[in-house]
Amino acid sequence: RLIDFPLSSMHNSGITSVGVIAKSNYQSLLEHLGSGKEWDLSRKRGGLFIFPPFSRLATGIYKNKIEALYGILTFLKKSSSNYVVITDCDAISNLDWQKPLNYHIEQKADITILYYRVEPKQEIKNETVYQVSSEGYVTDIRINQNIKEPCNIGTNMWVTGRKFLISMLQDAFAHNLENIERDIFLKKIDQYKIAALKIDHYIRKVNSICDFFHANMDILNPSVREDLFFKNGPIYTKVYDTVPAKYGKNAIVKNSLISGGCTILGHVENSILFRGVKVGNGARISNSIIMNNCNIGENVTLNYVLADKNVVINNSRMLMGYDLRPIYLSKGSIV
């Protein structure tokens, strides 16, 4: 569901033609996106285009981003747009794309990458780090870095010209290049004008279960919610018309987000409950994320737990994780 964020940002920025390149096991993605009407992308002209995860070659699923983008070359050639926005779906942010586009044009750049500044409290692994000059251009790129000190991390979001992108992909594919940052941006850093724009508002990349857990916990902060869901327009998603949450007479809920369809009879604090969660009498849930249709029994104690869909936790169970290592329960687990 992270795709809701880039799609909503594009809708709020006036982008009306969006192509989504799927990965393997994409049935859930197709069900979620549908015709794209939730993001106003169900249109006669432009709209939402979903591309299967196959290469143009007869080799099955694409192996890298260059091969994936080269696979939609026909879509890019048919487009009448002058500029292309490219983004992965691993970053939670609500971005106004007009600002990067204007910056790209002002800098007369071939490519404009977006980055954010971090001062890590713990080691961040396998990130692309950019060195940026005072004029706003990329001067050096380091790939797959383990970060312990302040630096500029790439977001896998960038703006470029459509014709330039087509030419770049054709050249990269002809030379059997595999990695955009390493084989194109870094090797041609003196040939291309690569501008860089810093993102100043909330952004968090999700590359692990721990990242996912802390991104959800961030949303309990009112200032993050304001920045993420209201500042640059709302975040849209597929709507499920469920009944409101129901609270028992002994229920206690503090600083939590509770979805529709939940039944709360116990104590919930600093947690996020997805649709249809049932919390039994005497249960205490703290600092946890409980996904759709989980059933939490009576007198259960959960602290720093991430439960996937349809998990059942029987009466009187106790699960205690830690801030940097939450306990993960896979989909359909019974404890």
C-alpha cells in the first residue's frame, strides 16, 4: 500500500498520466489499484497504465531498473509530455512535484535527483549517498553505503526530460548496463548535468521490517500527520466502507489510530490497529501494529509487536519485543 503515497502526490501535483511497472506477485497490487479512480486516474486520455514485470527480451521478469524502464519504451515514446517523473514506492512522503520540476528547468539539468539529509542514530545500510555542490549539482555518488554520520541519502526519485530518458535508456541497454546510479549517473557525472534538490519535509524510506514499524509509529506524531496527510493535499487509497470501531465499557485507548470495523474491549496505547481487529477483555497492546482481521484474545500482553493479517493470539499469551527489534508475526499465524 506504499504506492498510495507517490500516486497521491502525483494526483495532487496535477500529473494525469501514470505508468506503474509491477514486480512479481503483483495480484494484490492489481486488486488495490483497479482502474485508478481513487487517484482520479480513470481517464479517456492519459490515466493509469499498469505494466507487467516482464522484459522486452524473451527472458522473463526484468532483472534491474534499466531493463524495467526499457520495457515500457513504447509507452514513453507515445507520450506527449516533455518531462518524466520517476519514483520507487519505498519512500513515505507527500511531495509537490511542481517544485522539483521548476528546479529542474531553472538548473537546465539533464537529471534532477531528490535527496534528504540524515543524522543517523543507528547505522543505516545499503544507501546511495550524494555529494552536492553549493550550486546544487551532484559532484560525487557513493553506492551501497553503510551510514553512521550525517550525509545526503538518495530517495530513488528523479525528474528528467522524456526525450533525454529515451535516449539514455537506449544507450544503456545497448551497452548492457544494469544499475542507473552506478553505471549511468556515476560514470557520466562529468558528462550529464545532474542537479540535486533537498526534501525538507517528512520522508522515511522503508527497506526493512524495522523501517516499516518506525514509519507507522511516526504517524502517531501530530506534526508528522499534518505534514504527511494535509500539507500538500490528502493521501488517497482504495476505500472500504466498514462500520465504525466499537469500544467496550472497560476499553481504554490512548494515542492510537484505530480503523473501522475494530472491536476494542481491552487496553490499547501508542499503537495502530488496521481494519477488523478484535481485542479481548483484559488485553494490553502497547507500541504495536496489528493488521487486518487479527484476533487478540483475552488477557494478552503485546509490546513492540508487528502482526500481519489474520493473526490469532490466544488467551493469556505474552509477547515482548524491543524498539529496534519488534516481534514480527507472519500472515495467518496462530500463537
